[in-house]
Amino acid sequence: MFLIIITGLPGTGKTTLGKKIAKEFQLPFVSKDNFKELLFDVLGCKDRDWSRKIGMASYDILYHITEENLKANKSLIVETNFDPKFANKKFLELKEKYNFIPFQIRCITNGEVLFERFKKRANSTERHPGHLDGDNLEEFKPSIQKGKIEALEIGGNVFDIDTTNFEDIDYKKLFDSIKSTIIFK
């Protein structure tokens, strides 16, 4: 059993990448933002503090569904901007309990390109209004301009992928790396 973990800053293409991998390997794909947006639709959109609370609940749902799949001996893909301060401990606990093979994909984008992409998405109809990204550009700017977040320290392979230009992504190389690392049953 294995767990593909896709991480990276907002706007790096994690969801698009996750959907492609899910299709290629016929795996369930679990995205924190999907849960967050469902919760916004049911509970409503308010202010930044509300968005943070919904975000925390969405992480809890993501980890719950991940654990339920692992408990059933099912491999899957999970995706969000995992913060190592919290995610390392959670994934190590799950790994100890369910003995999965982690394969981490870290999406990295040129910081200036990423901030422009983030700003464009925030001010468009692409992004659910509950995220309030457009109202908080200055809050997000310093972290977004770094272009990457730290990899999780949970063992397994880490595959860094440059998503600055989506057309330059070598999906074959990524898929081959996944195949060579993970034993499919």
C-alpha cells in the first residue's frame, strides 16, 4: 500500500497534477480545498477567521478520509499545502499505524510567476469566493514569492516538479518515477 502526497504553495498546480496522476493510476484523489469549498457551500462564506476555521476542519476531514482508506488497505493520493510543522507528525503516526510507502511530490514554481498566477486566480471566478484570496494578497505575498514549501520529513521518495510553466512538465518522467518506486498490486 502506498500514499502519494502532493504538496506545494497555493497556485502551483497541485490539484491539476493530482487529477492527472489519479487518472493515470486509477486512484482516489483527496484534496483539502474540495472539502473546504463544500463546507463553504453548506455553511456559508464569511471573513478570514471563518475561512481559517473551515480550512482547519477541511484538514481534519482530509486526514480522516486518508486514514479510512489506509485502514481498508487502499492506496490513494492526497493534496494540499501541507505544513511540515503539523503534517510530519500526522503522516508519521499514520505510517506507523498502516505501514504505507510514501511518495511525496513537491510542486515548485518561480516565486514571481507564482504570485502573479495566485493574484490572477484570486481575482477571477476560478477560485471559490469563500477562500477570500483576493482580499488577502499582501498577507500571502511573502510566502507565495518563495515559490516552494519545505518537503515533509516522513521517509520515502520526494519528487520535486517545476510547475512554473505547465507545458514543460514531463509527466512521463513523473509517472515512471512513481512506477519505479511503488509496487502496484
